[in-house]
Amino acid sequence: MTAAEPISAAPVRENTEQQATGPARRRPVWRVLTWHDVAALASFLAVALFVTAPLWLNLDHELRDDPQDQAFFEWMLAHGARVLTDGVYPFFSDRMNYPDGVNMMANTSVLAVSLPLTPVTLLFGPHVAFNVFLTGALALTGASWYLVLSRRLVASRAAAWVGALFSTFAPSMIAHAAGHPNIVSQFLVPLIIWRTLELRVPGRAARNGLLLGGLLIWQAFINLEILFMTAVGLGVFCVVMGLVRRNRHRGEVLAFLRGLGVAGGVTLAALAYPLSVQFFGPQSYRGLSEYVRSFGADLGSFTAYSTHSVAGDAEVPLRLAQNPSEQNAFFGWGLVVLFFGLILWLRRSAAVLTLGVLAVLFAAMSLGPIVLLNGVDTGVPGIWAFLHHLPVLNSAVPTRWAMAIAPVVGIVLALGCQRAADLVRNQPHTRGPVRIAMITAVAMALVPLLPVQLVTVPMDPVPAFVTSGQWKRYVDDEHTVVTLPLPDSNYPDPLRWSAYTGQDMRIAGAYALLPNQNPQDPADHTAAFAPPWRPTSGLMTSIRQGNPTPEVTPERREMTLADLRYWKAAVVVLTPQTRDIEMLRTMSDLVGFRPVWRGGVWVWDVRALVDAEVEPNG
């Protein structure tokens, strides 16, 4: 998808095709930085800090659009720290969803980030570590794109900066920054692209293969979805370019395959066990639900503007996307016209034409099983209708394929700006018109897409019952804390409590991807975002949602006791929240006694009820 030619040393007459596909000269990529480079790298950090500033300026706030995933990743950061400090098993945890636990490989455990961030997590807590994770992900991704583009694709630092800026802060990236730091952590993607294209250099199969394999393994422990999309794009690009160049560069294919074999062997050897845990280990699942696999990008969204862009409307984009975080295809009319205009202008380059085909392919895949246009079902099946049942693909969210278009657009923008710079240099008399035309076109396309800051809201503080350690009076390593309601996508706070304690506090319930357990369809092993339904968790969730409180019967009391014993509950706790009085009265009736107020929560000590089960005939 990108190229490997150090253009800064290329002659002026070198065309785009040679820049995009020529083998790299043997000299360091990360050579001494110039002041232009330092300024460019600083700009990525500055924009990243601008976007995430509300999180830094208000440490008692959380992301408005996706607080559940923020709490989830804070919990994952605590898990990574616990792996290093306590030596716990990294690929499975029972600190959430006890006793069944959570398959960490089947969820986005981000071990490649949580382990290095352990000092931050231990010193400042998982909430601050999340901010570092998110801000650093954006800044490092911009820096990586800039360095690879400026060293391997274009000579113009400005061209590389424009391409990297869009690839990093595209509307889809900012949308996912509102809760998915693992997805915006794409700093390895340009490096993977660069090292993949380097495989064609003869005589370096072992070295190049090992370098690529290391990057692939690293990315696998950040986000497999991004790795898979990158692999698909690179696969299509390399096959096409291999066919185009087969006559003029006969030795490249064999060298490429040798290096790819080394990279594949190293990667499979390192990932064989973790992937076996992911797909066959405890609490593994078989693809996403049919509902999630139907999440397609609306055809009308490609020319619309995201709510995360300065030109975005507060209402229209949300009618074209499943939720604020999945605004993956919002490029706007200006950029769509500019992109295809650049493809036409650079059409003599097979590499650029292939990038154009890739963008269209990713767009088609993102539409999902049925094509929607401005929210209306067209009845036209998308190509995803024939793909989403296949293994691996059944774990992909189709709308996210539109995310893969952003790097393609960024590369084409860099190439287009480089072509304009070449024209100015080679034909001085065109300097004024070319500069004005290019600057105007790029500005009209990109200025409406400038990112706005993430929106935050005050978060419910971790109660003193947790922060003061009062919970330890009740809970040992054989028991759990049961919260009302149990944690789910609408109430993720208990994950943050557990993370605050370094996961010393084990909780029942979960917000995570877990295998569906539907008694009416035992063969269904697709993923659900919560544990299987249990009477008590279902009852409390129903009450919190505003439904009438049912009569407490002896049968309900027996079901609640069975649930508490199943969860090995030591205490049941309830914080002040929506419909807390109704939940308090119901739980008191179910267990037969009133709670005590302690550390900002109501506490039911249920150890006597739960541990009574140890009597075989009791």
C-alpha cells in the first residue's frame, strides 16, 4: 500500500510509479531529524493533546459517547499491570465474570500496550493510564506515518505531513478515539507496510522476514482487526504490483516469497498458542452475532461529515451510523472529489490505480450485507452478504472496513502533493497556478474535516467503600463483590472499581465479549456483550431500566440465593443511582434483611447465606 523508495535522494525526474514501487536504497530510515521533521512530529503531539484535552483537564470526567469501553480498557490496563507485578496468566482472567471468567485473547486485551504502561498504571492509576494510552496512540501513529512517508515515498516534507495528518486524524480515527484506543493505535501499520514491501529485496530474506514478523506479533497484541485489514490491503496491493512488475523485476517475487515465508513462520510460531486460546480456549466464541455482522456503512455517509469534524452536524451523521464511535465512512464531498481527481491525475502509476481499487473494495465491503442509502434499505445485497459467514470474517464488523480507506487516501494525498511540488520545481513558470490550485483543493477537502475535541461528562466517582479498602473486610480471594445492577454496557462502573484495586477485588458480571449461552439454541456460540442471563441480574437490570418491580415470591428468593452462591458473593453493593430505592427494597426482600450504609454504598453482607451451601445436607 505504500512504497519503499527513499525519495529524498531520488532524482527530480523520477516518476510516481518508481517512487511507489522502487526498492529502497541501503541507508537508515530514521536518519537525523531536521527541524522540519521535529516541527512535524511536534504537530502530531499537539493535535493529539488538543483532541484529548478534555480528558486531561478534567480527570474526574469520562468519554460521553463510549464510557463503557473506557472503563473496559482501564480494566485491561490494570490486568496488564497485574501480569507484570503478580505474574498472573495473561490470556485469561477470573477477576471479572466470576466464576466463568473472561478470555483475554478473545477480547482486546492490548497486552502490547498495557505491559509497557504498567509504571503509569501503578503510579497514577488506570484512569490516567487510559489518557496516556489514547493520546500516545494518536501522536505515535502520526509520527510513524510521517517518517515512513517522508523517508520511503515522497521527498516533500509538506506532502508527507499532509498525508500523515489525514491518516492519523481522519474522522473515523477521531470517532474511535472516543472509546477505542486500541483501534487508533495504528503506529505499527506504516511500519508493517514498509517492511512488507522490503521483502522483495534479494539476499535479505531472513533479516526482512524477522523484522516483519516482530511487527506482526506486536500488532497482534494491540488489535487483530487492524492487522487483518492491513494484511488484506497489502495482499491485494502486492499481488497486483507483482503482476505489473513481473517482467522488469523478475527476481522480486522469489525474494518476496522467501521473506514472507520467514515472517509467516515466525509469526505463526509465536502466535500459535495465544490464538489457540482465543479460538478454542475457555470462554471463546464463534464469531460475532448476526446483529453486529449487519453493521454496514450507509452509502450516504461517504459524502457526509462526522460529528467529530468541524463541518459535522449534530444530528445527521447519527442517522447514518450505528453509534457515534462507528462513523467510519464520513469523508465529505470535497475529499471524495479530490481523491478521485488525484487518482485520475496520477493514473499512469499502477501503484496509484491499485490504491484507488483498494479504496473502492474497502468501501464495498464496509456497506454490509444490505446496502443502505440515507437510512433507506435499497434491497441491494452488498458483497459482505457472501462473506460474513466465513471463519475470521464472521468476527469482523463490516462498517469498519471503511476505516482502511483513510490510510489509502493519506498516501494518495502525499503522492498528489509531491507531484505538484515536482511540477513547480520542473516548470517554474507554473509555480503560482499549481501552488494555488493544490493548496485550494487540499484546503477545501480537509479543512471541513478538521477534528474537534472529544466530549466528556462527569463520571461517578469510585466509592469510598472501594478506595478506602473497606471491601477487604468482607471479600477474600474466594469471594466476589456483586453490584446492583451487575456490570454491563449500560453500567460499566464496577469494572473501574476493580481496576482501581489493581484487580484485587473480583466482581461478578461483566462487560466483555463472551460466548452466547442460549438454552433454546445450544449450537449458538456467537459472542454476546454480557454474561448469560441469570434471574437476579436480569431482574435488577429490568428495574433500573424503569420496568415495574415484580412481587418477591419464595421462588424468586430461592433463585436469588442460587445466583449469589453461583457468584460466590461476599457482599452485594448498591450506589446511589437511577431507581436505587426500588433496587434496594427488592434486594432486601430477596435476601431477608436491610443493607447498611458504608463508604458511599449500601452493603448487604451475604456471606452467611452463600457459605451455608458448604453443608452437604444443610
